[in-house]
Amino acid sequence: MPRITVELLSGRTLEQRRDFAKAVADNAVDILGARREDVWMVFRDFTADIVANGGILASEDETRAGVLAALAKD
């Protein structure tokens, strides 16, 4: 029974989450031999000001500017 936690910066659409969940479940069935109904997944959202990579807040990381701008549009 795969239990999967997905942590994302806030801003993904319902359609993106649905597509991602289906793709992960498909792969869990194909690769792990899991029953589809046993693939359990939870999404956790984080705002860019509470996540840091390499000591830099995602909200202040210039290399993430494009990603953050795209998320803000959705």
C-alpha cells in the first residue's frame, strides 16, 4: 500500500494535481504492482516564504523567479 506525500509550492491547479496523481498512481501500479485503490496520496502546499533551499528562501531566490511568476498567474 504505497503512501505518498507530495510537497509543492502553492499555486498548482486542480487539473495539475489530478494529472499528477493519476500519473503517480499509474506508475505505482506498473512498477510496484500496487492495486490502484491502495495508492494513497496527500498534497501539502507551502508558500514560497516558508521554504528555503541552500539557505535562501524560495521567495527570494532569483533562480526561481520564473516558477514563482507562473504559479502566481494560476
